[in-house]
Amino acid sequence: MPNSPSDPPRRITVQRRGPLLVEGPVEVELEDGSTVSSDRFRVALCTCRRSRRYPWCDTSHRDRA
């Protein structure tokens, strides 16, 4: 998903004790070098690693907040 110079920058919203909200579509490169993608207009990326759908947030962080 290369960006052209005319594309607006992606907006990332940081939430205290929550996921990173990223305006999509997005492609995420994982630690092992594999990639996952989503064509949704906004995605929530897990920052606590409790999600069963990692790297996508499934709100598991709420259990231990």
C-alpha cells in the first residue's frame, strides 16, 4: 500500500490504556515479517498484547484496566 505524495497523511489516535486507532486501509508488518491488512475505514491496533486477534484490538484490555 504505497502512499503517493498527494495522499493525505494517516491519522493515528493514541488512547490512554487503549488501542491505537488508525485511519485505514492499513497494512501492518508483524515481528516475524509477515503482514496483515484491513480495508476498514478505521482499525484499532492492540498495544497490550492481550487480544486474541492481535494485532487487531478485541477490547481484552478492559478486563485488566
